[in-house]
Amino acid sequence: MSLFAISDLHLAFSTDKPMNIFGEHWYKHEEKIKTNWIEKITDTDTVLVSGDISWSMKMEEGLKDLEWIHNLPGKKIFIKGNHDYWWQSISKLNSLYDDMKFIQNNYFLYENYAICGTRGWICPGGENFTQRDEKIFNRELIRLRLSLDAAMKDGYKKYIVMLHYPPTNEKFQETEFIKIFKEYKVDKVIYGHLHGPSLKKVFEGQIDDIEYILTSADYINFNPIKIL
């Protein structure tokens, strides 16, 4: 029973959104993901998927992409990405499949770890951060606390946090997200969102007793990585 992670699947089985416009390494990327996934992941494993799951705009369109993931081995835990416009009622999502769970102000378990999280947002001090961004950023902080508090209330003390956005800005400054991680003594933070030139300098590794792991599909060569 192992824990794996990957993000930014960017599936588009119901829409015309070829990812190779972002580079030839994205050509038929879903086939690469499927091959690598099946080779290493079994039905007893769990996979964390940190957002940007599907390009679909509506739930009805996104179901084809979700069905594709459902047919892959293992249990899956998701958070929302900035492109997941199809993501609607959390109760409806969590009723779709027994092997697929969606986080929004809640948490799920992997052995003795509470898997918590939220989408996140652009962090203060970053490029083009606006007053509108501040409002969304603060709302995401609340959602992260709700997720962690739900797990803490139920007696769990070991936490892995999933974000879609990086938990810091381009200068790697300490943010309110990082302060929350320290407050709750989070073990690991899994995130995605970054592609292309942004992958040349990433916030990763063991920092102040917290391990930060970037799981953007292109960064990990479309191959889910083992977390535990």
C-alpha cells in the first residue's frame, strides 16, 4: 500500500484541447500517464491528484475524463485546480465513485495520515498580485484551515497537504500558507500548477521540517511519483 502523486493531468476527452501546443513532450501525454500509472500502481495504492484534472467547462463533459481516471488502478484523492471549471457540488462529486474522493473543506485518510488541502492561489509579493487576488488568497487560507481542523477534530495528528498552486511566491518568501503548515506541523506539501520556464526554479525539498514536492505532470515526466 503506497502513496503516489501527480498533478495537472489536463485531460480533454470531451473537448478539443491538445496539450502539445505547450511543447512536443505533451504529445499524447495521457497515454504516457496511463502507461506509467498501470506499470507501478496497484489497486491497494492511493494517488494524490493536485488539480487541473480536466479542461472541461461543465460537469457533464468532465465525466468522461473522470471515468478515464476511475478505470486506472488505485484509490484517488483530488483537489481543484484553476482550470477545473467543471468542479461543482462536492457532495455530488464524492458520490460518483468509491475509489475517487474530492477535497473541499474536508479530508480523507491514507493509513494514519490525514490528506487535507485546497486549491490555493497566487501568493502576496508575487508578480501581478492584485487586490482581487488578495480576496481569493484569504478565502483559500480559510478553506485550508477548515480541512486541517476537520482532521484535527477527529483526532488525527499527521497531515499531508495538497495544493494546486505553489505555497509561496517567485521569491520563495514565507507566506500565510507556510505559516499554517508550521502551525499544524504538516509533514508534506504536494502541489502542481507550474509548467514550462517556471520549472527551472521550484520550491522543493525539506524546508523547516516540511517536505515540499512539485508534482506537475510534465515536471515528473508524466510518471506518478511515490510519496510514501
